[in-house]
Amino acid sequence: MKTIETITKRGSKCSAVIDGEKVKISLEAASKFRLKEGQMDDDVYANFIKFNDYCLCKKYLFDMIGRRSWTVAAARQYLTDKGYSAENVEKALQIAKDENCISDEDYAENYIRDRSRTTGEYRLRKELKQRGVSDAIISEAIDKQYSPSDDYDNALALARKRMEGREKAVRTPKARERVLRYLIWRGYDYEVALKVVEKISNEEK
């Protein structure tokens, strides 16, 4: 038998002292098991703790995605690092998916749309891959939100902004190489980056 010594509720937070140990309690779990001070059968307690951990995991997840966007993989890793079991993490993630609160498709499309003016396709793919988004989802999002025809204009604007205020910035081979490397680092194709450097070089003459 387990002994629930005290139960403390403050707003949306709840905790209990069980056999001398303070335990964080989900209000959902407390309500379902009608938690009250006194004795609790070991089997009932085991079920309560399992459900309580799941509820806490789910609440933590929804608090996370309420503050900012997450990929499924990133959310999974974060919850795991917080100590939640793999089973509870997957159950919580499934609920969030079913309620359209977390979606790699939406994340990828928003990510590309927000960054496509200053980042080339290669880097967008790499960054989304690092965040755990699948190749198929990335490709679909690229098709929807990315326009390769804008690469030259976007890269040119980016290079001009970087060179702003620098007289004769790209007249030397070394300076041109730096701009070229920068654009490639930003994810633009080599040929596009080279055309941009040549364009700016001609403007400086």
C-alpha cells in the first residue's frame, strides 16, 4: 500500500507527498483516479503513476508547441532528454499530430517560406534534415515554397547587403573568393554565386 500524505493544488499545478516523497501530479490524472489523502493499493498506484507520467509528458509537449514550432524529431528528443518514457512520448506526439498541433509538413513549408529570400535550396535542405525532417517532406515543401528562378536575384541582394559600404569590395581575387564562398555557404548553387560575383565586380569597375 502507498500512503498519500498530503495533496497541494495551486492553480493549474498540483503535487502530493507519497510515502515521504514529493511527486508532481497532473490534474487530469488526479481527477481520473480521484486522488485523495490516505492509502492507495499498489496496483492502483502503479496505474496512476503510469497515467500521471503520460499526462505530464503530454502537457509538457503542448506547452512546448504553444511557444514555438517544433519538428516531430526535435520534440521527441527534447521530451526524451527530460526523462519521459519512449512510450509516453510517442503517445503524446500522436495526440499532437491528430490535433494538427505538430506537423513536419507545416514546419518545413514555414521554414522555407521564411528563409528562402536569404538562403539557397542546398542549405535549406541541410538545415531541415538536421532537424529530423524526412527527404520526402523536404522535397514536397521545396516544390511548394521555393522558387529556383529567384535564386539569382536573392543571392545578388544578399551579396550587395553584405558588401554595403565597402568601397572596391570585390575588385581583388581574394575579396571575390570570399563573397563566392559566402553565397555557397548560404546554400546557393556555385554557378549562381559566380554570376552574382561577376555582376558585382562589373558594377565596381
